[in-house]
Amino acid sequence: MTTDDDVFLREVDEDLQQDRQLAALRRYGPYLAGLAILVLIGIGVHQVLEGRRHETRAEAASAYTAALEAGEPDALREVAARAPDGYAALARMAAAGALARSGDRQAALGAYAEVYDDELASPPLADLARVRAGYLALEDGGTAADTLVANVTTERLLPFAREVTALSAMARGDFASAETSLEALAAAPETPAGLRNRANLLAALADAGAQGVPLEAQGSQSEDFIETFGRQLRESGAIPGARPAPVPATQGEATTEAAPDQNEGAE
């Protein structure tokens, strides 16, 4: 049963608790107010920085698109020099493609190397640079192209890396090895349809070469076979690096979708 004393004591406890809360507020109130101000300042700074980053990326996207439409290597390199990492890598890729189309193969190979040697480049983008460089390097003979595509690990690009290896074998005159590789490429379920059709045609060509059929019917007798073969690849559209890169909606889409787009013209 509650007595008057109990009520009185409860009221005293409540008063004491209020006194303690007021004392704590007087003691720590300035610190809490300062902390609240710091939190508000931090939120404001974060919003400002996010806005600036968004503005910077929007400007980079606009500059990249304009340079890509112009197709000038110097303009693309300028974008690469001042754009954020994602657009910088894409601009270097586009510059390499523009250099390849202009016929400056060595400069294009160097530009692709800037991409796949960049530790900050995404693995798919670096592998795409290796594959495109591999196609261009077929004119160098030997195993230069094989070396470039040996480290490709992106699943979607592996069929194209295998094609580079087979074409390199053909360029060296190793038609039997090339035919075996091309037949395996054509039979692989992961090989894109256009590449599968090309692999079947090239396998037949390799078989003819293995039978002693001359594969080069045009050009000067003194013209190097590898250079001629590389020229024919470019003219047929089989070299992805010689085609313009698509304008991506986002960086992620660019790194994963560019490879098939680059080979549509060769199908």
C-alpha cells in the first residue's frame, strides 16, 4: 500500500534526477553543441564534395564524348590527362584505336600498353587493351601477339585471345597448329556467333595452307607475308583495335561490353 512517505520519496527522487540531468547538461552541453555543429559541418562538406565529384565526372563525360566524336588522338590524350581514372582509361583506349586507324601502329601499341600496364585499370579493360594490341602485333611476327594475350583472364575476351594465338600461328606458317586451335575455337560453346563463323573460315584457310596452297595471291613478291597478312586483317575488319570504341553509359558497361561491340564489324 502506497503511503504519503512513498509518494514524497518518489517525488524527491524525480527532483534529484532532474537536477542531475540539468547539471550534466550544464557541464557537457557546450561539448554536445560543438559536436552537433561538427556533424552538420561534416554533412555539408560531404555534400559539397559529392556535388563537385558529380560535376567533374559530368564534365569528363562530356569532354570524352566530344573527343571521341572528333576521333583525334591528341584530343583524346588531353582528356586522358585530366579526366578521372575511369574516363582517363577509356580515353587512352580510344586514342589507341584512333592511332591504329590512322596507320600509326607502333604508337597505338604504346597507347594500349599504357592501359594494360596501369595498375588502376579494371581487369576487363586491361584485357581488352591486350587483345586489341595482340591483333595489331600480328604484323610483328614471331610470338609478340601470343605474349600480349597470354595473360588475358576476362571470360568474354578469352575467345578473341585464342583467335589471336591462332592467327599468330598462321602468320608464322604453322598451319596445322592454327587449324587445330581454330576448330576448337569454333566448337567452343562460349565463342560468339560471329567469331565462330570466322574461325570456321580461317580453319579452312589454315587447312589449305597446310596442304601447300599459297595463301597470298596479291602484292609484291618481296612484300613480307606477315605485313600483308596484317593489312588484310585490318581491311577485313578482323582487328578490333581499328574500329571506334562505343560511347558507354557508365564505366562498368564500357569495360564489359566493349569487346563484343568491337567485333561486330568482323562477323
